Amino acid sequence: MRRILVYGVTGSGKSTLARRIGERLSVPYVSVDDLMWETGWVPVPAEGQRERIAPICASDAWVLDAAYGYWRDLVLPRVELIVGLDLPRWRSLGRLLRRTALRIATGASVCNGNRESVRGSLLTSDSIVRWHFQSFARKRATMRAWHADPAMPETVLLRTPAEVEEWLRGLR
């Protein structure tokens, strides 16, 4: 497998797993958030997102850590394996809250120099925590539908950190 999509809800560990898969298989890992957000948390318009992701999807090898709806049609025809992180809400939300708190406390840079803040990450109408709640059911349904659809590329659903680790150990 040389073209892999890691898909899951916000906070499920997509970026970490995608990076690990890329390292294990010597396949380039692409941080999708780095392509979709400009400095100052300015979102890249839909057409700009498509322009950025198209050459990556056209290449022979990649691991992506998301598939935004604006350009999912560019990814799905090329992907060879979908890894769905189908974790329970309590686990993904807990991970998201811990990660966000750590980034706020340390001032760690996220994508393109952006930094999370209490106001932006937790208190606004488009906060990452609110996004988790708004998108959880839809993203879970999407990955489960892909898994059940024989016309889709191979889709693996991983439901616990132990399953993730076991799957990674068997990855060649």
C-alpha cells in the first residue's frame, strides 16, 4: 500500500497515526491541516484546497491524515487503503481536550505557525471542541459506510489504541 488515508473524528489521533504509517512504510506523510490553514487561522478557500491536494493525490505515494469534503473526490479514486479511527467519543474527546490544553499551555505551533488559545479552541462558535461534537456522528457514519461498501478500497476500522498498535505491528 502506497496511498493511504487515515480518517476519523477530530482528536482521534489521525495525524499521529498517519505520521507513524509514513515512517514505517517510508511513504511521505502529508499534514492536511498545513495545506488547509494559513497563518492566523485563515482557512484556504475550497478551490485553493483542491489545487493544493490534487498534485499530492496524483503522486504515487502518500499518507494523508484527513479527507475534507471539498476534495474527497480527488482522494478516494486514488487511495489504496483507508484506516478509520473509529474510537468512542469519550476517548477522542479526551484526547482532543488533553492535546488542546497542552498546546495552549506550551504555546506549541500547530500548522503554519498557528497557535491554539482558550478563546479560539474552546469558546468560539467554530472552536475545535464544538467541531468535534458537530462532526462526530457524520464522520463515524462515513467511515463505517466505507468499511461496509465492497466497491470502496480496503477499509480497516480500529476502535481502541490496542487495536491501532496491533495493526501497526503487522503493517508491512
